Amino acid sequence: MQIRRGLTYNDVLLVPKRTPLSSRSEADLKTRFTRNISLNVPLVSANMATVTEHKMAIAMARNGGLGVIHQFGTIEEQVEEVKKVKRSTSYVIERPLTVQEHITLGQAIDTMNGQGVTSLLVMRNDDLVGIFTSRDYLFETDLSKRISEVMTPREKLIVAPYGISLEEAKVILHMHRIEKLPLEEHGRLLGLITTKDIMKIESWPHANRDSKGRLRVGGAIGVKDDLLRAEALIAAGVDVLVLDIAHAHSDDIIACLRSLKKNFSIDVMVGNIATAEAARDLIEAGADGLKVGIGPSPVCTTRIISGSGVPQLTAILDVVSVAQAYGIPVCADGGMKYPGDVSKALGAGASSVFSGSFFAGTDEAPGIILSKDGKKYKKYMGSASYDSNHERKEHQVGKRVKEKLDVFVEGVAVLVDYKGPVEEVIKGILKGVQSGFSYCGARTIEEMQKNAEFIEISSSGWEESLSRGSKLSE
């Protein structure tokens, strides 16, 4: 038996090269997540219950990356998270929230609060008859009134034709000093443009958007309810599916992938894998992207429990050796503690990186802030940890579960430092990555992959590297 040497991020450094860049800011980080889904920055937040729900996905997309909504709830719950992302910012809201004119103010307010919106379009059957906003009930005490009694009626509305350009819409909104512009075609309500959405679009010029101006978002699925969940997520507007299994190089996953590609016209990222053979089998089954990483995460114990895995840098190199020939992007999942690790992953051939630990502990990550010994923390759970399994069981049965569950675990739960807004974390990572590009003389990710030269270092070399460094996250 020949035993290969496996390397991870701490085992290597990128060799500096002559650079044409006068500033690290010249490095362009645009890339691909899958065959047809692009990113403005190569950062993707992991589909973990303590990492990515709609708040994280919105923040990631606004900053040019992508968030993948986790699958550890009901289909309906995941769909609602996706809808919240798609509704958060868009040029045209193509399915504006509508209510019938006979509902009460109390019902209307409950609807607005539940959907996270500040206005409702009021209908009489299929006809637009008014608009109801938060200002209409500001000092109202009788919530039993019908919405039609206080709404702005149709005759006072300014309505524009569906298909109007953004610039034309801005002129109309400014001219009439209004904030909502319903769009109709042949008398049918087809959309809505709002001042708030236009301001959001202009406030986030590098956001990752779809063709309709909405933020992009991914949705994770497993094998148990793959087709049902996929169908519901696609109907909600999800941009990409992530078929996420701990060991994706399996007959079941290959069959599942083929079924997804046969039934739906959407990109599917598949993971996790760690070998060239797995890459070839999944690409030939229809994968639009490959997610690499068996056990590198700080909250994953797969390598310890099972004794199986491949050190992450070697795994990326092996998968890329096959995926590159097919033109399929590779996403490096886990094992990164420093911005420099992202540079190394991209230099090894990955097109993007997938992380939970970078983004856990931020304001946008689900969960409450905990205090311990005068410091602030948030909980970060591996998806295969006991704590995660226990929380999912309690959520499933709708009550507290006191008895210990009989489940097999390959993960742990930890407390991570509270980090504040995720935007600041993203900025810190990107500055480090752009610096790494500059040292390698690369303006783009493609040039980085071409220019990257690794040198293996000793443990003393790593200690020397650490002497003045500090981790971005645990």
C-alpha cells in the first residue's frame, strides 16, 4: 500500500510573486458558485441552523456573496425564509402582498407584521381598489374597522404600466412625492415598485442579485424529501439548490441528483466530497457545482469518530483536477480560520468558500447573545451534533424533550465570541484575500489559480507565521 501525504491550510504558504497591482483593492473577486450562479465575492454562509436563515442570507447577498438557508425545519419554514430574502430587495416586486377590502385593520396589521412588510395592496376580487400603509392606522384605536374605510382609495393612486424602467419609475415617484407605485397591464395588477427598494438597490451596488433585482439565495435539501422540498423552494424563488450530505459519493445521492436534474431546471451544488473519483461520478450525474470537505470544520468530528477524511488542501486539489476539465466550479467547505486560508483555497482551484465558523456569532446568525465571565458569545452547533439533533427533535414535536436521544453524532456544539455585524467580518476577510491576490500578482480568481505556488512548511514555519498573526475566528 502506498500512503499519500495529505496537506491542509496550515501546512503550506503561498509563494509571493512579482505583482502588477499597486493596491490590493485592484483585485477583482467575482467568481462562480455553480455553473450558472455567479458571485461578486467568493463567500458563502453554510446551511447550518446557527448560521444561515434569512437575516444572514440577506446580509451575505448584499455584500456580494450568498447565504444557503438550512433544511433543519419544515418545508414551509424554509420556504418562508427564502421568500423573506427574495422580498427584502428588488426592482419590481412581482407578487406584491394583497388582501381583500373586507378584512379588518387588526387582520391587516397582523398580516403586515407576519410578512415583514409596511404596506398592503387592497383588492376587490382581482381589481386593485386601494393601498394600505402603516401611516393609515398610526393613531387608529378601533381595529375592528374594515381596511377599506382608512386605505388610500384607487382614485388617489398613481399607477404605472408593467415593464416601466427603473429610471422612469424614479421620475414618477419623485414627481408625485409617493413611495409606492403599483404596476398594471390590461387592468391586472402585476407588480409594485417602492422607493425603499430603489434606495436599497442603490445602497448596495455590489449586491448579488438575480435578473429581477432580487437578492440571490440558496436552499439546502437532503434525500428524505428532496423532490417535495426542491419543488417548494423553486416555487418560492430560490436561485440554487445545495444537495447537502455528509458523504455525497454514494449511490443514493447520485440517484437523487439525477432525479433533481430530470425534474427541475435549476443549478444543483452537491457535497460533501473529498476525492477525484467522487467529483467525476457526481459531475457525470449532473452536478453544477461540487462542495469539498470531509471533516475539516471545528464543529465536525467525522475524522475522529470514523477515521475517514482527506486533509482539506489536498481534497481541493484532487477534486479540482477533475472538475476543471468539465468547467464545474468547486466550493471549499470548512477548515478556514484566517483570511489567508481563503486565499489558499482559491489558489488551490476553488471558486468559492463555504463557511459556518467565519459567520457564526454575528448579529445576523440565529440565536441569542449569551454572557459568560463578562464576555459575549453565541452558540455554534455542528449540524450532526447532539445539541442540533436535540433542538430539531424539540422543534418537530413542539415541546421540550427531557430524555436523552439515541442518535449517532459526528459534531459538537461550542460557544463562539460575539462578533457584531457580519458585514464587518466579511470586509475583514475580503481585505485579507485581496492582499493574498496582490502577493501572488493576481487581479482575478482565474489569475490566482494560475499564479499560485505553494511551499510546504514545517511546524516551526507555522509557529513563525503565527508569531504576529491573529485568528479571525475560532
